[in-house]
Amino acid sequence: WNRVYDNINVCNTIIGRLDDCKELSADKRSDFEGEAKFMRSYCYWWLTEFFGDIELKTKETKDPVFTAKRTDRKTIYDEVIIPDAKFAAENLPVTPYEGNVGRSTKKAAKALPARVLLTRAQYEEAGSDAQKAFYQQALDAALDVINNKAALGIRIYDTYDEIWQAKNNKTNTEFLWVCSHSSNSNLNPQKNNPNRLHVYFTPKLIKKCGI
């Protein structure tokens, strides 16, 4: 919860301050806004699916706030998650910014609408025209990725083994988006402790006898 809202505030800060960056070229502006909106969409999707109706923030938080107000999850989808995902799909480049693996790209952004539209459909009455419309949009988004995979830099390997070969780790052509730690430790969030994600997926073993 905390880390995801931290990310959202960073995204809101970038989006809100882009107009102040007069030296940015139009291409870089599109890249940065696309990345921020991709991440904001992705983060709100996670929060909404985990916690339901949550607080929606689309502006930078500069000072402490001690109250919160829930927003209907359908509103969050319709006003932020889906529009942000579609904006990113239109504006992100095919290759990562300055070659930095882990930055969001067009293939990841084009795949995101398919995922969020599928989950958005679940909040409509089963079999209703509204639900069918979201399903159709999700299908269209998925087919857009499938039918344009070569242009997006996507390739299915000939063998299952190739997916897991070390040489394909960070530049795997089947992956749409990767979370990567840099070989330059100064670029990692905690340079002396670069990867702690494993602790979120294991039992808590502290104070257990013999462990």
C-alpha cells in the first residue's frame, strides 16, 4: 500500500511539473508523460484490485494529509486507469528510453489496456451490453499486440528452454515488461541491498525454532 502510493505521487509530480520543463523536446516530454501515466495506471490497477474503492489522487501531494475519501473503483478505472494506459500506448517508444532496460515501452503499454479492460468488465452486470463492450475493447487491445508483435519487438522463442537462458534475462523477447536491477549499484533504490522482493513471497521465519 505505502510503496504503491509513493509511486503514484511520483507519477503525479512528473505529470504536474512537465509544463515547467521548458527545455524538454516534444519527444522527451511524450516519453516522460507516457512512462508516468503507464506507471500510474499500473499502480492504481493493483491498488483497486487488492483493496476495492480507494482514495484517488491525481495531483502531487506536497504536505501531510490526515484524511482520506474513497472513490468508486469504476470511477478510478474510467477516469485514470484506462485513459492513462491508452495514453501510454500511444506515446511510449518501442525501445526503452536511452536503452535502459526496465523502462516501460510501447509493447508493455499496449498490453496494459487489455489487462485492465478485462478486470473493469467484472464490475458490470454479467452478460450486459456494458460488460460485452469492455470485453470487446480488451480483445481489440490484445489483438493489437498479437498482430503487431514484430513491430513491437516481440518474438516467441522456438524452444521453451530459451525463455530461461541467462543470455535472454534482461532482453527476453517474450517479456512485455521487466523489473530490472542495474549492474551499476548506484542506480538501484538501495545500492547495498538491491533486491528485497523475495521477502514478499516467503513465509516469515523469524523466531521460529532452528531457523
